[in-house]
Amino acid sequence: DGGDGGGGASRLREEWFLFQRQRGPIAGALLLLAYGALIVFRNLAYFRYRAGDRLRDAGFEAFAEFTPAELRYADTPIHLTYALDGAVFLGAVIGPSGVARLRGLVRLPARADGAPEHHPHLVTILRRMLCVYALGHTLRGFTYLSTTLPGSADHCLPGAALDPPRTLLECFYRVSSVNGNCGDLIFSGHMLFMWLSLGLIHRYGADAWAVPRHGTAHVAAMSACVLLTLVQAVFILKARHHYTVDVVVATYTVPLMWHFHNTVVQPADLKVDRAHIEKAIEADRDRPLWQRIALVIQTILMLAFLVLALLVIVHGNFRFIGVGGHPASSIAGPHGW
């Protein structure tokens, strides 16, 4: 994907170039996730839901249920995974020169070729991740809407105060269910994100930090992600937010989706047109300073918006930025459960 062209401003220019040429898939994936997955699919699931006793489940028999005090730790593995993903995003944003400086501080071994042309860009990473994430949530919707299972979480059991959409039409515009829902079980959205993160680190982790692929640092990051994924699976079961089948189906579905997307849908990332970038830089030299500053701010805001949108979609609610809540959200957990 091109180097950083000798500076941070050039790197931002490259990100903007790639965003302009991939805004269609990115916007489509965000729309499908924000409206389809978070609103329509989940509202339809809640509309169809009927409370019933928990099903017999091997994971529930193997792992004792979290106490109310322990439920606060149910999200810990995925929160730690955000840090691993964030490290990949950071390496992509600061570019080869920034990575070289930081890598020297922490004494990470450099890759033999050190080729900046392999250095990924944040926009291309987010495009691939968002598209597979949108595909995963579409498959989730088709699956849990096909057969409605009795809920496993306390807030979905008989006697709980349910607040589903009252009409079919309401399913297409109601937004309150993003902070508490029943009926959206197979398969686990949290496990979708965890396995997707492993694929992200495997594909981009080494290149983002210019370390040897499958070397010590790269394998350590992937191993940490695998460990967090396994712990998250156990915590999901202990929190009774999903049945074991929801975790198992995600475990074989997500890697297959990731492989299909990487080999059939989008085998390679879009590359930077260096000649186009150089022409744009030349044109910028004739622009007033305020216009150049405005372009940099515009690009930074665009990148921040993409990351924030991904976080909102992963959480399925807005509690992590302190906006709103559903009465059931204190025990329901995020949407991905």
C-alpha cells in the first residue's frame, strides 16, 4: 500500500485518497450495521420473541453463573482486544517513519525488507473489517430470525419486564432496543468481533509495525488475541448471555467468512496512486494555509468518525460514551451478546 511519503501530512493525504475511492463499500457497510443490524434485525427479533425457560446447555452445566457483582467483568476480554486492534490501527495511522521511531523505543525487531510499500493504511483496514463485520451481522440476522429460541439472559426469562416493539412498523424505526434486547442469539456478535480481530491481527499486525510476519512479536499478539477470545467465550456462558451453540457457530462461521472475503471478494487492498498524490501535493502548495489546515482536520475527523462508528456498532449501544440507556441494559450487556 505505499509508504508515508516522507511525512504525516502526506500520510493523511494517502488516507483521504483511499477513503474517496472506497467510500461506497465503507458507507454501505456502516449503513447495514447501524440501521440493519442494530435497529431492524434486532427489533424484529424482539418483536417475535416469547419468553421461555432456558434450554439445556452444556456450557451452562460446565461453568457456574456469574454473580451480579461479577457481571461487571463480562466485557473485560473484548475491551482488552480493543487495545490489540488499536495498536494495529495506530501503526497504520502513523506510517512507516512513525513506526520506525516507536519500534526503536520498545526494541521491536525490524523486518528484514523493511518495505514501506507493505505498510497498510487505516482506511483499507477499516474497509475490510467493516465489510466482513456487516456480512457477519447479516448472517446473524437471517439466522436468529429464522428460529426464535427462548432467551438465556435473566432479562429475557419468564417474569422479566420485556419492552418489545408493539407493531411490525415500529421495528423499522425504533432505536431503544440497541441498549437491551431479546431473541438475537445465534450466533454471538461478541464472538464475531473477537474472531474478526484475530483475522485483523494476522493479516495486518506484522505489516502495521514492520515486524517479521509470524515472528515473536506477531505471534505474541495473535496468541494474546486467541487467549482473550477463549476467555470471552467462557465469560459469555458464565454471564448466561448466550447458549453454547451461539459461541460454537461463531467459531467456525467467522473464520470462513474472513477467508471468503480475503480470497474471493477482496483478495488485495486498494493501492495508493503515488502520481495522483504528488499532483495533489503540488496543487496544495498554491492553496492558502487555512485550506491546507482544513484538509488535514477533515481527514482526521473522517478517520475518528470511522473508528467511533465501529466502536458504537461493536457495543451496540452508546453507554461507553455516556449517551442513553435501556432499563435492561444494566444486566443485558452490549448488543453483541
